[in-house]
Amino acid sequence: MEYLIYLPVFLILFPLAGALLSALIPEANDRLRNPFVVIITLISAAATVVTLYYFYHFGGWELLIHQITPGLEIKLRMEPFAALFAGTAGILWFFAVLYSTGYMAHEHNRRRYYIFYLLSLSMTMGIAMSANLLTLYLFYEFLTIFTFPLVIHEGNREAKAAGMRYIIYSFLGAGLILIGLILTFGNAGTLEFARGGVVDLATGSLLQWRVAFLCFIFGFGVKAAIMPLHAWLPSAMAAPTPVSALLHAVAVVKSGIFGIVRVMFSVFGITALIGLELGFFVAGLVSVTILVASIIAMQQDVLKRRLAYSTISQLGYITLGAGLFSLIGLTGGLLHIINHALLKITLFFCAGAIITVTGKKNISDLNGLGKQMPLTMAAFTVAAIGMIGIPPVNGFISKWYLIQGSLESGAIIFVAVLIGSALLNAAYFMPIVIAAFFKEGDFTKQKGPEAPLSMLIPILILVAGCLVLGTNLQLTVPFMHDIAEYLFYSGGN
Amino acid sequence: MPQEYISYLPLAAVLIPLFSFLMITFALELVWWRNSWAIIGSTGTLAAVAMMYQQVSQGEAIIFRIPMIVTPYNFVFRVDEFGFLFALIIAFIWLAATIFALDYMNHEQNRGRFFAFFMLTLSGTVGVPLAGDLLTLLLFFEIMSLASYVLVVHTQTKEAFSAGNLYLYLGIFGGMCLLTGMGLFYYNAGTLAIAPQAALMEGLDGLYIAAAVLMVLGFGIKAGMVPLHIWLPRAHPVAPAPASALLSGLMIKTGAYGIIRVVSMIYTPDQASVPVESLAAGASALWEQVSGGGYILIWIGIATMFFGAAIALIQNNVKKLLACSSISQIGYIIMGAGVGAYMGFDGAMGIGGATYHIFNHAFFKSTLFLAAGAIVYLTGELDLRRMGNLKAKMPFTAVVVLIASLGIVGMPLFNGYASKTLLHHAIVEAYEYQHVYSLFIAEKIFTLTSAGTVCYFLKFLFLAFWRPAPENISEVKTEPLMMKIGMGVLALSMVLIGISPYFVLSKLVGPSLNAFSLDPYLLQYFLDINLFYLADLGAVALVLGLGAGLFFLFKRTNIFNLQIPYWLGIEFYGIQTGKLAVRLWGVITLPFIFIQKLFGKAFDRIYERVFSLLQGVDYRPGDSAIFRLINISNIEFDMILVLVALSIILAVAFYLRFGLTLFGMQ
């Protein structure tokens, strides 16, 4: 099983190769392309699972791809946090592509769409498994470039404006990251990720370290949609729904979060973080994001925009968990990466199914939809309950750990933020559910399946996943606890 | 600690109705299917709960643990005598209401949905008393809260939605209060067990008190505690009758149950860690603090019962009157729990009275709501002013209502008498405990409220059943069989409970107090109490007389039709606060919106400039076909070119780096 250690490279190259091959399929030939891309992502997902299995049985390993100069290397490493992100992305991507085959059936430019969809998978895998900041930066930039065509897919004025906004925000953030990267390299002499961090505040001035840290936070914060930098996310909802679902609720935004956590715990390390004394600044900034985004979400009538603001708010939970600098809080944040990914992708898929079947985009048009699409709306309801954080859906458990983490770090105010946000969540999700199931509208029961099966099946599987992860915590909590411990404490790799 | 006995029964009691829910959702419109599943669900739950009696009656606690389901710790069922009594009442009354609903729901829409969520709510409600730790309890509490929303808005009228919204959002708010309180508690104590905590022995710090307040608040919302009762008079009447019966009879009791568990159990010294002799003095700091909380709780209870009775007097809608009466009665229960906490180790009378009253109120209030349902079903009328002489038209319902009303006003030999007398004893004892004068006043308000109860039930009986029928009253049919069975079973049990108070006291209510830290001597005193002393009978006579007097007075002065101005209600202030918050938000965001617009315009300018600049340097493809293909506007093809180049580079690099080793060439 010697060659299994090259699996990380395979995970990156295989979707890339798949993208290139799918470029050869003519635009009109859907009957070939759809199975092809589904199989590519299925194999990717399977390979991810094999990698995770191998990882959990034999421990981590690293692969040097290319050495530019000593100290600057393109390097991949399998370790717990990488496994978390790669696993989430790899598995959810398969469902997203499956869903796309249904959603995109009546859209234009399907060839371009699938090429970049697969390329983004490849880059996300790269981000997940990168072993140092340089590699992370490289894949992070490529992810921006490869998702740009997806954002402007519609090709209309709105989409182009959204794309422009997206690219400018992202490159602005990337520029900040680059500054932070240079500062770090200059002061610490290495860009490696290591347990407990590589930064020693004693070397180099505190001011420079603070600047570097803030550069990273705001740089990655663009993709993580921290509040003053969030504007690209709601406007990017002009993209097709599977893109919004995956890229803007799971992959792109989570790569920002991933970067923040990486920088916090693998570059700076907990000792340096406490020395910087910026923890409460980050947590405070994020708390404002959580509450304000929730309030803005209530005013949105376009379903996808409401979901986008909800994403901004929920991403704040994860960053808050990291910014509390407590082990339990970090566990909660990591749990929320998975839980939010599942819940939000379900919500977006439901929104997409509604658009495909009925063409309705506004919440005010959804009265009585439960008659026509009962399963979709039931899935939406379950995911919404999870978002609020009510047991037995999985959002509850991350909230519980975040509350415990806030208490552990001695800041009760964050408990109030979390609970306040939960109430706001209820205030903007429940009216949708109520309108769909209990209000009278012009929807009637249809014959046959309520939505194309390629859309309905991923929705049902994912919502079942939400419930399973919500009830059987054996599946997530111990792993997340291990990962949090891995990130939190110093020691070898 | 009582012995523990591991059994699947609590899990079964929760899963049977859950399974019924799933089964019903498969075929919502199939009448025999959903009816039989509803009956199977309620009967199964009752059977599962009843089968626990053997162990529980021997003083053993039934335990069932599953690690890491829903809670990150253990998902625990733990049934002691107190929880068992609750679960038994819930399962029994639920079955009666289900039987009633079979016929009653004939005149409603969406019956399948109703029965499905009827079962889901049962699963949540019966889980609350069976739960063994706070998070497990929260899970069932939330299931109950959310599932019962569907029952509240069942009719889908505008009124139902407005009441339902209030119900839902206050319910979620309460749930979040509970979650926060439990989080605080777990962080401090390191455990979620519903048992006296050794960690609290040293007295409470701020976080413990905050946790207790939040938990009481969370449970209090569900219980309808003043001033959080506003949802109750609106939500209970709009639901279909069987659902209102359960909302008012059982679900608000889960709130009371939670309050008793928190105040009188978790926040008391541990019997296991302190010797019984020194329990009273051994943890004086904690007792004192809890006693202060108990005093507040007594007054909340008194306020709740008084306001409830006061607004019940002026209601003309049958179901609204009953809902307000529920608020008033839950006030009695909260007062009892408060006395229990106030007197601490000596509080057997308070907790016992509250438990007994929970037991009784569950019976008579569900019966009354079912009877109100029967009235609606047969006359289509809810307004008392348009009813009359129903005793001749529907004698069965009249008898049932009479039994329940005599119970609720505390007539001797009917079921409310014992519990009201005990609660009266409790408040008198509380006054005599430290001779706080305000509690003397509280006792007087208690008596006055009881008289008020008599008064509004006389109003109900008189207007609906006894007075001659007014003109143009709608036609009355007779009750269908299933409705008769449902009401009859409950009325019969009430009569039996009423004539055998000592049996109930020694077999059901008494044992349920074993779980608490109470003085064994006073507990024995409570069990051996003689309910038929002349003084007690005199008190009841006074209450009845006063009530009747008030009734005639109010009838003369037409106070029953009084309309209270809107601005007196708490809801009014809630809405005003909401409006103010929206305005405030508008003002706060104004500068931000302004800045955003300014920047937006500036950025648009910059984009345009930069873009026209870039277009200036863009090459012109000319007419050549190849150049037209390789063009920046042809992004798809260009990207492919870039990618091909990139992949070739990567492939070569990969081969150089790994290929040689991979294929064994190096």
C-alpha cells in the first residue's frame, strides 16, 4: 500500500484531469457529460474517503511537490484539520454535482460550468491539504480565479457586476494575505504549519506581528465574509444555485475560515495568539457580524439573499469559536464547519429546487408551497430548525459547545450573542416555513415527483445526514475534539 | 439514592408515538389508518408508562442511557416517582383526548396533519418527565414546543396565525433561555443531572443564580407565568378542542414540572452527601438563597392566579375563559412550588400541594376544554352570550361540565378540594414559618382568587347551561359516541379521585415526594393530614359564599361584559417596543447606508475608468479566424489553453518528482 501516500496528489490532479477531459465533450452532449462529471466526483469522493481511512489508521504524512528555494516549498500534508476540510468538501461536492445535473439541465454554457466546477474541487482539495502558507496561498488564489466564471455564469449585467465585485474583494484579500505572508516569512523564517505554531513573539517586533495577524484575519476574512468585507457574498447570489450552495456556503467561504483557523493555530499558535492580545478584537468583530448579518437577513425578500446573509452570520460562529482561544470553543467552531456545511447546502438546494420547479425567487411568493413540494419544504424546515440550533438537528450541538467555550473563556457576552442570533435566526427562517405550509397559495399537488430526482435525492440524503449527525454525535464530536486538541496543543506533527 | 433499574420502557414510551407519527405521515388521508395509529400511539404510550409502575412503586428509579445521542454526554431517561406520576397523567389524558378527537375532528380540515402532529407532540410531552438530565429534557421540550405549533395554527385563520406566531416565538425564546441556563449550569456544576448537586452546597454565585433565573424563565413561559402569559389566552382557544385540552391541561404543566424540578430539586442540598439530621442546618447558605427565590416565586404565583382569575371574569368566549382559568390555576401551582422553595427542608406541604393540584388540574381543565369542544361541535358557537339552556339539549356534556366545575372550585368530595385545601395549608404554613406579613396578605388574595374562580364558573354554567335560551340560538345535535367516551372516562376518573383523596395522596402524590430533600417528619405529616377539618370546610364555604355573592354583584353591575382598554395589556407594550426597535435600527443604519452609497458610486467610477483603460490596451483580433478564437472575450477557450499548459507543467513536475520513484526507475 506504499503508493497510497500519493493520494493527496491524486485528489488534486484527478478532478483537474477530469475537468480537462470534460472540456472535450461538446456543449450539446449532456448524455455523456452528466454521467462523466458525476463519476469523476464520485471517484474523488471515494478517494477522499480512502484517504481519510488510511489517515486514521496510519497517521499523517507529507509530500514535497516542489522546492522553489529552501524555505519556500510547495508541500502537501495529511493531518487532522486537513482531513476535516478535505472530507467535507470531497463528499459534498459529489452531491452538488449530482444536483447540478438536474438544476443545469435548462441552463446555457454547461460545458464551461462543469469544467470550472471540477477545477474548483481540485483547488479546494489543494487548500485543504497544503502544508505551508505558500501552498495555501497558491491554491487559494487559483480558487478565486476558477470560481469567477461560475459567478458570472448568467452573463447578464447583474452577474458581471457581482463577478467584478467578487474578484476585486478577493484579490484585495489575497493582497493582504501576501503582505502577512511576507511579514511572517521575514520574521519567522518559515511558512510551515506546525502544531503550536511557528511564531515566536520574542523575535521581531510585536507591532509587526500584530500587523501580520490582522493582515491574515482581514485577508482570509474576505472569503469568510467578516462584516465590513462581506458585500461580495450576497451579490454573488446571482450565480446558479448549485454554485451558490457549494461555493458560497461550503467551499469558498469555508476556505476563508480554514485559512483563519490555520493562521491562528498552525502559524501563530495559542501562546503567540494570547501574547498578541487581539483575541477579543476578533471575537468582538465577529459578534457584530453575527448579529448585524442576522438583522439584515430579516429584511431580505429574495430567498437566496436571505440565505446568503444567514451564511455570513453563521460563518461568524465558526470564527468566534476559533477566536475564543478555548479548546471547547474551537471544538464548537470545527463542529459548526461540518454542521453548517450540511445545513446550508440543504437550504440552498431547496431554494434551487423551488426556483427550478416554480420559478419563484421571493419569499413573499412562497405561500402554500408545501402543498406542491412537501418533501423539499420538510427538508427546508429541518435544516432551518438546525440553523436556529434546536435539538435534535445538528446545529444544536455546535451551539452547545460554543456556549461552553464562551463561558470557558470567561466572556458571557458571547453567550448572549449566540442566543440572540438564534432568536433572529428563528425570526427569519420560521416565517418561510409557516408561509409554505400553513398559508393559502396557488400551488396545488402535482402528479409525479415534486422536483427532478437528481435534485430531490441529494436534498433528502443531505437532510437525513443533518438528522443523523444531530442525533448520533459519536460520528462527529470525538473527531472534532481530537482535531481541536491537535490544533490547540503544541508538539510534533 | 434509590436503586436503579435499567429498562427500555421510557424509550418505548417516547418511540411508540414517534413511530405513529411517521406511519400517519405516510398516508395522511386514509381515515382508518390514521385513526388506528393515533389510538395505537396513545395506548402504547400509556401501556409503556403504566408498566413502569411495578419498579417505581418499589422506590426504584428506572434508568436508560444511550451515550452521545443528541447530547454530547449521555442521553438519559431516569424515571422516579415524581416523573412517573407526570408521565402517567400525560399518557392517560392524551388517550382520552385522542378518543374524543376521532369524532370531533370530523368538522375540521387537514385531519391527517392534525393526528400526525398530535402524536409527535405526545412523544415530546411524555418525554419531558421521563428525561433524566437537563439536555435530554430540553430535547423533548423543544419537540413539544415546535410540534404543538402545528396544532395551534390548525385552523389557519388570521387569528390562529397571529396567536401561533406569538406561541412559536415565545416558545423558541423560552427554549433559548433554557439552553443558556443549562449551559451556564453545566459550566459551573459540571453535570446536567436532575438531582441535588453537591457543588451547590457552598452557596450560590452569580452564574448559578443567573442559570436558575433563566431556567425558571424558560419553563415559566411555557407555564404561562405572569407577565409571560400573553400567548396563552390567544393560543389555547384557537386550537381545535382536543389540542387546547392538552395544551391547557398538560403542556403548561411541563413548565410547572420544570420549575419544581429546578427550584425544589436541583437547587437543594444533596441528601446523599449530608446526613439527614443536619440537612436543615447543614447547608444553611443554600437554603437561605433558595428561600429568597421561593419568596419571589410565591408572589409570581399569587400574581398569576389573581390576574388569571380577573381576566377570566370578563371573557365571553368559552375557550378564552377556560384559558384564562388555566393561567389562574397554574398560579396556584407556581405558588405551591414557591412555598416549597421558600420553606426549603420543611416545604413538603408546598410541593405536595402543587403536585396534587397539577394532577387535578390536568383532569378538570382537559375535561372542560373537551366539553367546550363538544359545545362548538354541536352548536357551532363559542360566545357565551349566544348560548343558553344547553342542559336540556346536551345533558351528558352538562353533567361532565358540572363535575369538572365543582372540582375546580374546590367543592368537598370533588377532586379539586383536596389540592386546594393543601395549597391553602401551604400558604398559611409559609406565613407562620417566619411571620412575614406580606404572606398574610398573599393568603387573603388566595382566598379572593378562589372566590373569583367560583364566580367565573358560575358565570359559565349559568350562561351556557342554566339560563333560558336566548332567541335565534343555533340548532343543537347530540354528542357522537367517541366524544362521549372521551369526556366520560375523564369525568368518571374525576369522581373517583374526588371521593378517594387519601388513596391518591398515599399511592400517587405522596411517593412522588420521595425524590426531594424534605423533612421526613413533615412528609409524614403531609401524608397523614386530615382533609376534612371543620376549619378547612369553613374556608371552602367562605370561598363558595363569597364567589356566589360576587357572581350576583357582577351580574347586576354587568361587569362580565367589561372591555379592558388595549393599552392596559402587556402585548401593547411589546408591540410598541418592537416598533421602536425597528425605528431605532433605521436610524442606526442611516449613516452606514449613506457611506455605502457614496463608496458604491466612487467604486463604480473607478471600475469604469480602469476598464476603459484596460480595453484600450487590449489587442484587436482583426479578421483572422485564429486570432478571433484566441481572444480575451472568448474566456472559455483561453482558459482551456491555460489549463492545458498548466497541466502539462504539473504533469512534468510530478513525473520528475515522483514518477521515477513510483515506477521504480530510481
